[in-house]
Amino acid sequence: MNIKGAFHYTTLPRVPGRDYAGVVEEGPEHWVGRSVWGSGAELGFAQDGTYAEFVLVPSLSLVEKPTNLTFAAAAAAGVPFATAYQALVQAAGIKTGETALITGAAGAVGSAAC
């Protein structure tokens, strides 16, 4: 939808993409060379996103990538897992020991919810 220009808050032209994983090339010295991952609210909407070769993110948003995740897995985790968490925990209030029926589990958000 964003790529099609369907969101009124997206400035065009724009490189899309919100989720990322990569190695810090420039920035605070203690971050340079470290593997990071994340998702940015502005990425792909108000500034060029993560489909680009390089992306600019605030240093305060940097989070070290877990070593057990590949870069591809880490880059794919952001929006689907955040959406699943918001739906199950924040909206539905699911608690440990409760059961949820996940329909559409083949999609990104459904798979993350499982």
C-alpha cells in the first residue's frame, strides 16, 4: 500500500522498507562494526527505507542483533512480530497459560503469533 502511494503521510518518491538488519558503518564509535536489527516508524514513509543499500537510523534506536539470528531472519522479524505482540498482548491481554486460536498462521503476522 505504501509503495502504491496509498498512505497520505508518505512523501514520494520514496525507497520503501521499515525493518532492517546490518552492520553499523558510521556513527558512535562503540556501535561501528556491530551487527544490529530493528524497525523504524519513519523508514519508508517520511525518509528512505531499508530497501536501500544503506539506511540512516537514530543511534538511540540501535539494538544489537542476536547472534542466533541470521541477517535475513532478523530483517524479517520487525513488523510481523511487533504486530502479533500488539494484537495478542496489548489488545487481547493474553496471559501465560492461556490459549489463543491463530487463524491465517501461514502469513507473516500469524506465523509470528504462533
